[in-house]
Amino acid sequence: MAEITHRTVQSNGLDMFIAEAGSGPLVVLCHGFPESWYSWRHQLSAIADAGFHAVAPDQRGYGETTCPEAIDAYTIHHLVGDIVGLVAALGETEAVVIGHDWGSPVAWNCALMRPDIFRAVASLSVPTSDRGPAAPMATAARMFGDRFFYQLYFQTPGVAEHELQNDIPCTMRKMLVGASGARERSGAFNPSAELPPASSFMLENMPDPADNLPDWLTAADVDYFASRFAISGFRGGLNWYRNIDRNWELGGSFQGCKIAQPALFMAGDRDVVPFNEQSEAAMRATVTDLRDVVVLPGVGHWTQQEAAEPVNERLVRFLKEV
């Protein structure tokens, strides 16, 4: 099994911490929230053993990577620029980009904005579509009204930071298990549940599974994730959410553009991110060479952690195809 090593590179004005393994064609793995490079711990060696250079950064605002203070330093253009800069820092001119959760919009937009660099794209959990007709958070505020929705809760600077950083190991346990396929989802994530008031805190609606972790998640895993947020705090990751409507505003110039590179999509059938016939059709309308859509039974939101072996097998097969 290929060894995973770590170093810091310069990318787009950031000190970017990366984990990497192997040599060969470059594959960049983009994590989500609240995660780090470590969410790809099962994929790095598997992809490297298949003949590729697998690289998973702590993205902007996470772990040992630079965490700018300004909210508007976390737009999708910054995030794509960071991955473009990473490819250059590694001495390469092209790569396959793979994303999960928030890393998926990064990956999709890398493919959309820089097809000269990103020759193929894979996404776990979050499909893509053409730009919608209205700003997403403004739409969500009308939809949820006085009911809790975590993305709206994240919008006010300082509030979520205070709650999430109070007991970081507990936060990580609640988030990782609460959005997984391992147990019934909490009302914090499940849109079909009776939602608490918008004035609620997030974690108070989620049980602490301290003595009942699922098979795919160990206490050591929780401790490592927590250690990364002990370094960076949560503000950087939360600032990604605070740019959702700004990203929509900035995206007008790409309205109607297609992603023509070979693409793969994978998700669990218990993911908290909705995926259905309508979202698949919207993705296929934008992604013109979507090679496969894989739905994994019993798997929740943390796709590559909960189902490491089937995810590795399908990713490696896709990488060898392209």
C-alpha cells in the first residue's frame, strides 16, 4: 500500500497543506465540511496503487492551510483558483479532479471554468446543474420561514462558530454520525422531519453517539478531525456557506455552459443531500459526458468514508478509463 506523506505548497497566495501518495497522472481530491484531507484517507493509497499521483489538500480555511479572515475571500472563484494553483505548484498542467460535499461544487466548477486543466471530474454526494433563477439562500429563507435550516443558521458570523467550537470532538461525532447512513437522521439534517424553530442551535437537536460509533468511524478518526479544527477553527469552512448567494451572483457569466469532460457521480441512498430523478436529469442536462451514476445502498452523506471499498473500485476504474 502506497505511503501517505504530507507537505505544504504555495497555491494562489495560500500556504496549502496537502496529503499525497504515489506517482503518475495527477488526481486532486477535494473535501467537504466539516472535514479535511483526512476524509480521503481510504482513497489516497488505493488511487496511488493504481498508478496515479493522488493529492488531497486541506482546502482554504481548513487545518494547516491559510485561513483568510474576510468572508468574501471564500468565493467559488477563490476555491477553484486554489486548485488551479495546486496543480501548478505540483509541476503539472492537467489533472482529474474529484470532490465530495462542498468539494463537489469546487470540482464541478474546476471542470466548468478550466477545461484546459481538468480533463475529467468525479463528484460524490452533490450533483450539479445549471444556475438557478434566484439566489439560493434568499430562496431558502422564503422556503423555511421560521423553521431551522442549517445553511441559514451558518450565515450569521460568530453564531455557528461559537457552538461548533465549544466541544470540537463532540461536534465531530454529532456531525459525522448524524448525517451518515448509520442511524436515523436528526432533525438538523432531515428535511422531512418536523423542524425546530429557526432560533434553535444546531447541535442541541443531535444526539451524541460517543459510545456507539458506526463501523466506518473510529474514536481515533474523530480525534484527528477534531485536531484539524483545533488548529483552524470553523470560521473558514463556514465562510464557504456565507458565499452561496455571492457565488450565484458571480455565476451569471457561466449560465448555460456545459461540462463536456468525462464525469462520474456517486452517492448513498441515505444521503442527506437530495438526489432523485429530477436532480439526475438536471445534472445530465449540464454534464454531457456523464459516464455513470452510482447509488450505494445504506450509505449516508460521508460516501467515501462509509463505503470505502466500492468507492475506491469505481473511482479507480473511472480513472483508468479516462
